Amino acid sequence: MQVNGHHQRTIQARTDGRISIIDQTCLPQAYTRVSIQTSDEMARAIRNMQVRGAPLIGAAAAWGVALAMAEQADDESLAKAIAELANTRPTAVNLHWALKRMQTLLQPLSEIKRAEAAWKEAQAISDEDVASNRAIGETGAALIEELAAEKSDGEAVNILTHCNAGWLGTVDYGTALAPIWLATERGLKVHVWVDETRPRCQGALTAWELRQQGIPHTVIVDNAGGHLMQQGKVDVVIVGCDRVAANGDVANKIGTYLKALAARDNNVPFFVAVPTSTIDWDIESGEDILIEERNGDEVRQLNGVEVYPSVTEVSNPGFDITRTRLITGYISERGLLRKLSDLDVEETEPAEVAAA
Ligand code: MRU
């Protein structure tokens, strides 16, 4: 997407063998790129949320393995890098999806071939993410077009989104925001309600992205969505996801479930943008998805200022589960799905790669 008029990806290989990322902990105050040199540094960047968002975490992990292979390509180094990267964040399944794909490719290869193969595969994972998100955008834009057709001239389609599922959460385009970019390209009028998304305020990232692209938006506190829906001010909710169970239950940023409940109560369609790399076919239902419990200080402090003393007990689950019955449909790179079971499981598994 465009940053200050220049096209940028969130993660990209540099010619000197390092990986350039956007340090998202500096946004929206400053757009800062950081270069990552080792797999350890990449693991730290994922853990500290310098890179975040399920698809981007997956791509970053793949680049982490590529960096490890460039340094030392024996079995021990491969196993260590994969174990360390797998341990960074528990909920987004793209991390494990990408690591499995790297391991399946690299394990059978001789050491001498691993560095080059790993680099190419991490690049392929990044490029596929971009293509997949663009396809999600096409499908979602068609949905927005249908909603626009019901509006009178000059009236915008009002879309509510939670957390940041824009291009910052992916390699490019984003998932939930991709339909918005493409709808705008097609000349449709949209307005976005941006949930603030406490405690990490990923809404500030979404607002930053929308501002960069010149798209009308309004930031709201997390509890405002239901009220706006009651007033008929929301036409559709589109969110991203961190892991989707085989039955279609969705794990996404904490608070997503409450938006889905409010949407159902007010007959507002609720869509989840789902790249197939975010589907975990090994998990039957949302009950079995591991929810990340984050540090309580994220809640105790507001902009670095202590609101609650450290003795105050805090619960800080990072994600929640929205049951499939509350979801109107899944916007995937393979089109709009009413049920997840419309997908072919085998086609969405990381491919088993034959040894070169
Ligand atoms: O904790 P985060 O910021 O990594 O959580 C991100 C989300 O919940 C996003 O909605 C999801 O990963 C989709 S990103 C395209």
C-alpha cells in the first residue's frame, strides 16, 4: 500500500540479506523500518508485536527460518529456529502453517541447498499472501457493491471493523480492509467505523492506514458499535481472524464476539475475511483454540501512565471466539463461502514439497 505516496510492503528482503519490517510499535506516531538480521531477532519482533496480525506473523516466521538457514543450515539450526519461532505467539495459526511449510521443504534437502531454498520459499509465502489478499479484496468489494446498490446517490456504505486487519497485519492489502481498498478503487463510497481495540489500540493502526489512503473513517470506543448498529448506522461488519476451526468458529481480537452478537441482534451482516492459511483443519471447534493471555500491564497502563497499580488483578485475554452461527459468511481468496465446509481441505493444506 502507499505510505507518503510510495508503495511499501510490511516485510521485504533487502539486497544485503537482511529483512526489513515496519516497527508497528512506533505507529501511528512514526513510520519506522527496522532491519532484522537473525532468526532470534525475528522471533523477538513477533513476540514484541513489532510485527503482528496473523498473515504477517506467518510470513515473518518464514523469513526467520530463511535467516537461520543463511547463517547455519544444519538440522540443529533448523529445529532450533522453528522451535523458537513457534513459541512466540500462540493463537495465530499462520505461524505454524508457515513453519510447517518451511520444514516440509527444507528437512529433506542437503545442507548446501537449504539457504537458497528457504529464501525462495519465504519470498513465495510473502507473494502468495499478497495475491490471496487481493483476491479477498475482489470478493469483498463485490459484497460492498451490492450494499452500495441499496443506497441513495452519494450515500456511503458504513463498514465497522475491529482490530487491525489491514495491510499492516499482512504482507500487503490486508484481509478485512482489502475489500475497502478495492471498493474505493471501483469508485464506491465507503465510510469505516474503526473500533479503538483496547488495550493495544490496533484501531490506531487501522485509522492510520485509512488516512494514508484517504478513506473516510471515524474512530469509536470499543463499546460504541452496538449502539451505532441500533441506530442503523452500520451496514456491514467485516473483521479478520487469527485462527478458524474446522467447524467455522473464529478466533479474532478480543471484542470481536460482542460485535457479532450485536450484529445478529440488529440484522447487520457479519463477515470474516479468511485467507485459507488461517484455517486450522486439525481443530474441530473454537473451544479448542488456545487463547493468548497477555501481560496485565497492557491494561494497567494507558499511554505509559499507570491507571491501576500493579497490585490490581488484571485479566487480559488477547482473543475471543465467535461461533459460526453468528457469522454471515467467510470472504476467502477462493470466493465467498457461506459455510467453511464448502472448501476442499486438501487444497488448503501447506503442500508437501518433494526433495529437490
Ligand atoms: O494481537 P494482534 O494485533 O496480532 O491481533 C491481530 C488480529 O486479531 C487481526 O484481526 C487478525 O490477525 C487479522 S490480521 C489481517
